[in-house]
Amino acid sequence: MENKLAHHLLWERLRAADKDAFFDLYKELYYPLVNFGIRVCADADISSEATDLVFTTIWEKHETLSRVDNVEAYLRTFLKRKLLRILERKKKLSIALNNAGADGEWMEMSYEEFIVKVQSDELVRHQLKNALEKLTFRQKQLIHLKFFDGLSYEQIAEQTNQTIKTAYNTIYDALKVLRKEFKS
């Protein structure tokens, strides 16, 4: 309870542009927030980066900050949002690198080779889209469950109220259609 009150008083002084209050709040809450962030994202570096961003932001916006009763809870929520944004950005970057050939070959490619790779990837995506349009609704559904959701034939059968053999045959037929479309 004393910490909550002390944090509240520091917060109010911070809102009034008191640098000492900012640094005191930083000293009090930095490590608890980093530890909280590690529990959220399981990465100490990302947690430290996000916590730094939280404190930088609250100092930059100290004039517009609202009154807060539970400062630590407020900062935890703020940190969680920062972590989610950072993780989403890293995920998008990782996907982009994988799509470009993350094994490093894309860094050694000339611009023309890179464009050809991107265009060939687009061609494959276009072929796949056209091939998927040839499937029935049920075939698309089972292909998605098997290859995108990673379910076993038993799980697919249970989820779609079919026998395992029917699920297997439906996926087999769908794969035959897809192979035929890719060969043509």
C-alpha cells in the first residue's frame, strides 16, 4: 500500500515536469517492469527495449498524462502493449525475410535476381490460388485443417463429423487436384 501511494505521488510530480520524480519512479519500477515483460514475452532484450520505450514515452508526454491511481498496473498495461507491438513488428520482419529467402541468399542477390525471385513467388501464389479454386468447399476445409492447422486425420474426422477414412480420401483427392493444376 505504501508503494502504491509513493508511486502515485511520484506520478503526480512527474506530471508537473519534476525530473527527480521521473528518475525515482524509474529506479523503483524499471526492474519490476522488465521482469514482468520477460514473463510476457520470454525475451529479456525485448523486455528491456520495451520498458525503455515506456519510460521514454511517459517523460516525453508527461504534460498530457492522466491521473493514475495504480501507477504500476498502468505501466504494466502500457508495457504489455509496447511488447505486443514490438513482437508483431519482429514477426512481420521475420516473415518478410523468410519470403525473401532468409537463409542469406537474398543478401547476395543482385537487384534483378531479387525481382525475379519475388515475381516467381508471386507466380506460385497465383497458381496456388487458382488451384485452390478448383477444390470443393469440403476439400478446402480439410486441406486447411491438415496443412495450416496441423491437425491429424483423427482430429479432422472428429472436428468435421466424418470417418477417418473419409477425411483421408477427401484430402487425397484434393491433393490430386492440386498436383494436376500445378503440372499444367
